[in-house]
Amino acid sequence: MKILGIETSCDETAASVVLRDADGRGTIFSNIVRSQVEEHAAFGGVVPELAARAHVSHLDGIIARALDEAGVALGDLDAIAATAGPGLIGGVLVGLTTGKALAAAAGLKFIGVNHLEGHALTARLTDGVEFPYLMLLVSGGHSQFVLVRGVGDYERWGGTIDDALGEAFDKVAKMLDLGLPGGPRVEALARSGDPRRFRLPRPLMGEARLDFSFSGLKTAVRLAAEDAAPLTDQDAADLCASFQAAVVEIVAKRSAAALARFAAALPDATPTLVVAGGVAANRAIAAALGAVAEKAGARLVVPPIALCTDNGAMIAWAGAERLALGRSDGLDLPARPRWPLDDPGMRISHAA
């Protein structure tokens, strides 16, 4: 089946055509993504109203490019999938409404996709990962461990109690006036810094739960920056290196604990850690997770970075996985700014 996927949950406008064959293998025919970094750069972060307007201006053209690159017409598709949440409600509405309109006009099935499920299932598209597996989602809006038992069957083991990890990177970049995108700027500057210069906290490290907290760490960076002001270039590099070192230690320790829990809960399953979200591109974090997985005897799967950040292919694939199990949605499906993966309504057995 050929599916058009539409993603507009934050500041990427994206569309993709993906094929899912009868054996469950996926092929990406096209994957067009337009970033809005330039629109938001002057504000130091994403402005929801500007994001929604940019989606309105560019989505039709992005969809046309995706169809053209895939060499298909709208009528050649089997279904259209669009992000229905979670995300910035204005942006979600743009993509969701467009997807519904196209499905209605072409007489196609429609699937409203949970954006987080798109991330959760991407490793099955890129690496053919079998259920069950453990996912670490680290992005600008989400930081959580999820046990992925099957399509629509998710158990959240831990999450952030305040800032997401990507959000913390962006806020540190803003404090230091590094510009956007914040995460890559902090990582680049950290390479020339001393990670031991600033003593920064590791929140929740003494607790057994698998939750994250980055707000206190972010505040500690701000206080350290104020104490060292006016900052030299080396001061900024040392702060970035110290911040990143704290993050790496937190993520590594939490991931080791999560893999130990996976091994205890599912002793007959092959331990697999899938990493998703834009923060997966951070080399220091990726190296630490590789070491953790090796020590635990687990397989580490990190999809290509273009498929870790927000994109239409993950939405098309999640739609295809649901459609293969007989799941589609009505055109009255609402947009949801908040939509946890462990929502009971995600289960396929709840579908009409």
C-alpha cells in the first residue's frame, strides 16, 4: 500500500510517500521537509502563530513535490495519514485539515497519526526491528522511555517532569546567544570546552525511577553564566561542555537502568534500544548510548538523522502500520495538542 504522510506538528512542514509491502517492509519514495529555522531565528525559539502561517503557505507545495518525486498521483494512493497531535495546535490543524480534505476529495482512507507513534515505529521502517523493543525519545518536546510491544501498544516507563532534553539544549543556546538551531550549536561549541570546569548538577540521579528533569540543570547553567560574566568565548565553550557532560551522564545512567528493566521484564526478548528524536544526532550522547548498549548486550538502533527529526515518512509509515491492521479514522477525528502514547485509545482493539 502507498501512503502519503503529512507532518506539521511544530516547525517542519513535511510530506512523504511511503510503500509498505505485503511482508511488512517499507520503501520511502519521497520525503520532503521544509525547516522554519529562518522564520523563528530572530525570536530565539518557535513562535506558534508564525509556525502555523508558514505551514499554510508551504504545505500544498510540499505535498505536490512529494507526489511528483514519488512519481504518483493522488489517485494512486491507498490512504493519507496526517499528524493529529500532539503538537502546536495551529500547526496540527493545518496538516490534519489538509489531509482530511485530500482524502475526501480522492475517496481515500484517512489515518490520524499520533506524532509520537511516528517516532516509535520509524525503526521498523529503517531497520525492520521486531517487537518488543525499548524506545528512548529525546527531542525538543519529549524525553521519555517507552516499551513498544506492538502497533498501538505502548507502556511509558519514564518521562520528563519539566523541560524536554532538546528544549534544555535550545534554552542553553539562547542564554549564551548562540542562535538556532540550539542543540547543534551547543554541541559544536562543547568540542572546544572543558567539561570539568563548571560543577553542574545531575537531577534525579540518586532516584531509581526512569524520569528526567533538566530544568534545574538549565538554571545552574544560567547562574554559572551570570557568575562568570562577561563571558569570553572560552567561558561559553566550557559551559557548553560542562552542560553536555551532565546530560550525557544522566541519559547514560537512565538508559542502563531502562535496559536492565527490559531484560528483567522480558527475559525471552532480544534487548533492543531504539533512539528517536532530534537529540539522537548529538555525537556525545550517541557514543554514550552505544557504550551502554554494548555493556548490556543490547542492540542499539538509531535511524538516519533525517528520520529522527520530524518528517512525513514516519507519519506515512505509522499510518501504513495501522492500516495493515485494519485501522483507519473518520474525518471527524479531532486535533489533539496533548496525546500521550500510552493513551488507551491508541490500542488497535479500540478501533471501530
